[in-house]
Amino acid sequence: MSVLPDLHVHYVQACQNLSQPENPFIASVLQEADKNDEISTKGITLKLAGNNHLVPVPRVTDDDLGVLVSVLDQAAFVTGLDLAYNLLTDAGAQTIATFLQENSSLQYLNLMFNDIGTSGAELIAEALHSNQSLVHLRMTGNKIGNQGGMFFASMLKINSTLKKLDLGDCDLGLQCLVATAIALTQNKSLKAINLNRPLLCSQQEETTVHIARMLRSNSSLVELHLGKHEMKNFGVERLCEALYGNSSLRYLDLSCNNITYDGAKFLGELLKRNKILRILDLSANRIEDVGAISLSEALETRNMTLQALSIVSNNITGEGLVALATAMQSNTTLTHVYIWGNKFDRDTCVAFWELIEMGRLELGCTDVAPYEVDGEVFLAELSHGLGKHRYWAPRSAAAGPGAANASLEIVPVSEY
């Protein structure tokens, strides 16, 4: 049952009862929350991330967390908890697991980049077997390993509430990725999953084959991150074959792989027939001019549904970049384009300057800005991109609707 928003008062009392010193960071966040007039009607997220402050703060420890959850037990209006970049270990994971089993209001939990290991992952995953409130969980950067990932794969076969799961940078292994793919052939509730940067020893792309097989039958997944999978053209072809018949996937992240122009040709053919995909991230591959032209041809005449494309750092020269700019003249749906890290020539700079000047491409929707020196146009880098807020977000609103973001700001999960 919800109580009046006196979180700070309850926290001070709990510290005294448990003989635990107050954490001034937690105290200040709770005081700030108490001032929110809509706290008891709309619900709030307590932002206790330890990395986004100009003045260093004492990061949350396992002991601090124990006191905090004793306060939140009766605070049903707290629907989100951001504990990223703190000092939580497996002991803290046990506290979280108990809280998830007893709490029926928490919808968002961010534990990214703490020190939670395999046993902590097991506790949290088992708690989600019975939890029916949590919608979004971020475990990014906790070294749970292959075994820890297996616990989450098993959880996905049981849990029907979770919609977004982030297991990026968690040292997942081949066995865990295959198990996750198999689980997602049965799971009908998960909308978004991040499987970036696993530790794979094999070069046979077994994981990509299993994920492609999953996409043939899964009709609920909207967002899929497969960055740093050492994926080659063979794997891209398998994914494209699966996506011809997929009716749900709207955000595909293939960044930081080994995809060349042949892989981009497969994606170009996919874009000609697939009218579902909205966001495609090919950053840090090597599609070169041939690949960029293949994508541009599809976007110029055959695909009017893709909204965002990132081809950052793909060894593309002016020929491929100008082809993309030309495609954007006739394609009015593609609104977000990211090209930095390629080889700009004069024609590239002029082409994108024209797009921005005529209002076809907004500065908030690309990562380049034109400037002029002695009558010649150049492009400077803007700090934008599909991964802008993947690892860090400011305490204020991260980005306005439609702005470049890593968490479906362009196509919200809730729409589907």
C-alpha cells in the first residue's frame, strides 16, 4: 500500500533503526523526490546513477541498498530505480532479488556497470520467474558470464512481463546466446534485447544462425542489438533471409562487425522488400562505396519506411556518400542519417550541406554540421548518433522525441 511521499524522513529513520550511516547522495535524491507534487499520482524513477554528477558523490554500496529497499517497500509510487555505475556486488543482487519478489510496482531497474557476477545474476533471474511488474531491466557491463546469461535465458521461458532486457557487455558465451535465441522462439512478450559484445571463440557464426532461426518464428521482438559479434557476410545473409518474413523487427543493430559490401548488398535487397524495419545501425563495419550505393539504390526508389541509418566509419568515400545524399532527395521518410568517420571529399560536403540548408536533414538528426572556409564547404562532427545515450544519460530528459538515442526514442517499444 502506498504511503505519503516522505521518503527522506523514512530513510533517516531506517538508517537509525539499522545502525547504518546515511549516504548523502541517497538522502539528497530522496529529498528531491519528496518535492515532486505528482509523486503519488504519476510515479517516479529514483536516479541514483553514480557516474553523472559534476561533483563526485558517494556511490551506493550493498549496505546502502539494504536500507533503501526497506524504505521503498511501502512506496508504490516509485516505479523506476536507476542504480547504474555503483558498487553493488552479488550481495546487493540478493537484496534486489528479494525486493523484486516482494514488490509489485517497480517497472524499470538499471543495474548497469556494477560488480554483479554469476551468482547475483542467478538470484535476479530467479526473482523474475515470479515478478509480474518489471518491464525493463538493464544488466549491461556486469560480468555475469555465460552461466549468468543461461539463467536469464531460462527466465525468458517463464516470465511474460519483461519487455526490454539489456545484457550487453556481460561476457556472454556461445551456449548462452543459443539458449536465449531458443527461449525467444517461445517468449511472446519481450520487445527489445541487447546482446552486444559476447565472448565468442568460434568463427562459424552458430549464434547468428540460431538468432536468424528465431526471427523466422518470433513475432514480438521490435529491437535487436548484435554489435561486436564478429558477424560476417554469411551471418548477414542468414539474418536477411529470416527478416523477409518477419513482421515485427523495427530496430536492427549490426554495429562493430566484419560486414563488407557483399553484406550490404544483402541488406539492400532486404530493404527493397521489407517494409517493417525503421532503424538500421551499420556503424564500424566496412561496406565501402559499393555497399553504400546498394543501400542508397534501395532507399531511393524501393524503400520508404526506414527512418534512421548509421554508416559511421565504413571506409566510404565521396561516391557512396553522394549516392546516399541523392537518395535522400527523393526519399522523404529517412530522417536520421549518421556518416562521420568516412572519407569526405568536396562533393560529399556540398551534398550534405545542401540537404541541411534546404531543411531536408535537421542538425539534430545527423552527426555532421557544415561550415565554410574561404568559400569552400567542410563538415564538422556533431556528438549525435544512435548510441548517444547507450552508456550514459544526463539526469535531465535524455533527448526529445525523435532525437538520436539508443533506446527507441525514434520508434518507442510501447507503440507495439
